[in-house]
Amino acid sequence: MRGDATLVVSDTDTAIALKSGAVPVLGTPRVIALLEEATVIALGDRIPPGQTTVAMRVQVDHLQPTAVGGTVEAEAILEKIEGRRLTFTVSASDAKGLVAAGKVTRAVVEVERFMSKAE
């Protein structure tokens, strides 16, 4: 399974806006969100009703900056299923090359039970 997500970097995606740094380039938290989006797209509608997946581990190297106006394309490929854990290899690239790479592990959870823990 594979998922792809695209982002045109705006001012709201920058490290300054996300309070994760002092430079007006794509912030690492937004890179991670884009990679997670690609994992969700990869799963599509394959998760049964009443269940969902949540990220439980994110291991990402943010390798190069992307300026406002740049386009970043993320991909997620499901590499391993271990019980309720789904591990994806993820990467993001822009016109200059690789922006970020790593792994995202998601866990399949029962929505009701999961939400009861949050209340």
C-alpha cells in the first residue's frame, strides 16, 4: 500500500508560524503532518468501521529546507504489519531533492475505547 500527499508551502507552514524555529521555511512539524497524511491516504478505506489508526512512533530526519511557495511531495509505503502496528517508510521531496525521510508507525485502535481514554 502506498499513499501520496502534496503541499505548497505557505506562511502558515513555516517554522516561525509553528513556533518550531526562527526561519521562514517549511517547519518540521508540518513535514511530519504531511508524512502522516500520506500514511492515512495509503490506508484509504481499508480500516474497518469503528476503528481508526493513530500515529504512535515518528522517526524522521528533516534534511533540507523548503521555501514558501515550494511544492513538497510526500510518499508513504506500508512496509510491515505486526499485529495492530503498521510501519511505513516515508519520504518527502521538493524540486531540489530529498527533504525528509524516515518511518512512521501507526496503531489500529477502536475509536470509542480510544476516545474514552482522552475524556
